[in-house]
Amino acid sequence: MPDERLVDSKATFAQFGHILDARILRALADLGFARPTLVQTKAIPLALENRDILARARTGSGKTAAYCIPLVQKVLNAKSSPSSSESPLQATRALVLVPTRELSEQVTSHLRSIIKYCDKDVNICNVCSGTNNHLQRTVLSDKPDIVIATPSKTLALLQSKSLSLAHLETLVIDEADLILSYGHDDDVRQIFGGGHLPKVFQTFLMSATMTEDVETLKGLALRSPVILKLEEDED
Ligand code: ADP
Ligand code: MG
């Protein structure tokens, strides 16, 4: 449960009823999320307006749901109006990059709880879980809507052509302040520079602190981003 100072006491998830699917709202209610946190109130509508976002908010402020909720909604939107998009019905539309396998598991479990009532329409895959490469490749042939991975795993799967990001719509880099220092620097650069990504896609950088690494990623990944800085007084 986030610190109550991080919760947006003036907001409710119901106020997003016009942009969020009722199945997501039901799942959030089951999670006991009565009110959005400040970062969620700000990020969710901007994310659904397709803006690039750099969100800096302290640990425990609910950044995971701030990006997972719009990711799920975007998949539902893409599938409900396939004719408006050139994408095939089934393609990997979102990639969540995390620095560690442990975090990939936490994010996956958070996403599973959010898609609880719409898991027929949204399939997700944590490619860091399990050690069976064959299984991972089989799953990837299903082109999961949302893939959760470390940069090294992502790059390996891209290079072996097990994963295609040709139809990527949204890229998230979680713990952006840590991801480069976890030894993923080269991998991240190769993911961006290796011709694996489409020309246009949306990116979110989520971070607890603003560091040089976050600035580097901002230059590498973001286009005209909205910068959300919460608790500026803490610096
Ligand atoms: P961060 O990534 O910013 O460090 P998390 O996304 O891990 O924070 O969230 C911290 C905790 O707060 C988690 O246990 C999460 O389930 C919970 N949480 C997130 N959003 C809400 C909310 N709107 N209401 C209640 N609890 C929430
Ligand atoms: Mg986090």
C-alpha cells in the first residue's frame, strides 16, 4: 500500500471510466486500489494520448500500475478496432524492459492481476521466467501482446528472431535509473540501434531518481516527452 501522501486524494479510478475498460476497473477494485496515486492520475491519461513520458516518482508511488494500466488498455483498444491500424490482430505491441529477472516477475504478476477479467484478449509473457528456451520460443511464436524482459534476454530473442518488435506500439523502461548500471548498457543500445524497432512508437521511462543514466536514456528513447516529476522538494 503506498504512503498516503502519494495517493491522489481528489481522484478516483472511476473518473477514468471514459478511457479505461470496465474489466480493468473491476480488477483494480479487486486489488483494493480505491484511489489512484499521484503518478497514476497524471500518467494514465497522457499515456493514452500516446505521449512519451518520463516519470520520476519515489519508490512505492505506484509506477508499475501507472504504466501497466495504459498498456493493457492500449492492447484492448488495438484489438477492438483492428481496421484502424495496419497491425495484424496478433502482434507484440508492448515491451517492458526491467533490470532484473526478479523485477520481471513482480511486473508480470502485477499485470496478471490487472488483466484478470480480460485475459482472453490480452496475453502477456515474461521471457525471463523459466529456463526452458524451447518453451519461451514456442510462447513467442504466439506473439504475446505484452512481453516483459531484461534487455539481455530481449536482445538474445531479437537476434535469434524468436521475438519480433516490428509492430511495437509502446516500450517501457522501468527502473530507468538502474537498468544501464546493471550491465545492460550495450544491450539497450543494441536494441535501439539494431534496426529492431519500428520508426514510430511510444516510450515511457519510469524512475525513482534522475540520474545521468536516465538523461542518457531520455536522449536515446524519448521524443518530446512529458516530464512528470513528483516530490520535487525531496531533491
Ligand atoms: P513503484 O514502482 O513506484 O516503486 P509500485 O508500483 O511497486 O511502486 O507500487 C507500490 C505498492 O503500492 C504495490 O504494493 C502496489 O500494489 C501498491 N499500489 C499501487 N497503486 C496503488 C493504488 N492506487 N492504491 C493502492 N495501492 C497501490
Ligand atoms: Mg517500480
